[in-house]
Amino acid sequence: MHVLDQGRQFTESDAAIYVIGTLGGFWRMSHAARIVPKRWRDSLYRLLTRNRYRWFGRRSTCYVQGP
């Protein structure tokens, strides 16, 4: 995952933390995850991305549905 925002680039776990944090409210607390060393966060991120369909399944429609 790559995120570009106003000239800044984020990858892997940094990108996920950034996106979740921009949701605002309670989600801003996700920035606290940066205290975990990047190597560990990125390893966990890769494990999750490799196994997400096995653990959470697939759907033909989006999990997030509008009003």
C-alpha cells in the first residue's frame, strides 16, 4: 500500500496508520502505533495482507455500504 498526500509518501504500515488516523475521532489514536518499531509493524502488516482473505473471507460487494 502506498499513500501520497501533499508531497508526503507513506508505505505499508505507515500508510495504514495514516489512513486510519485521517478518519478522525477515536481513530486518531491509531497514530500511537508508531511507537512499535517499523520493522515489527511492517512484518505484521505483511502477515495480515497475505492472509486477509483466508481469515476474513471474500465478498462480492464492499464491506462498507453507504446510506
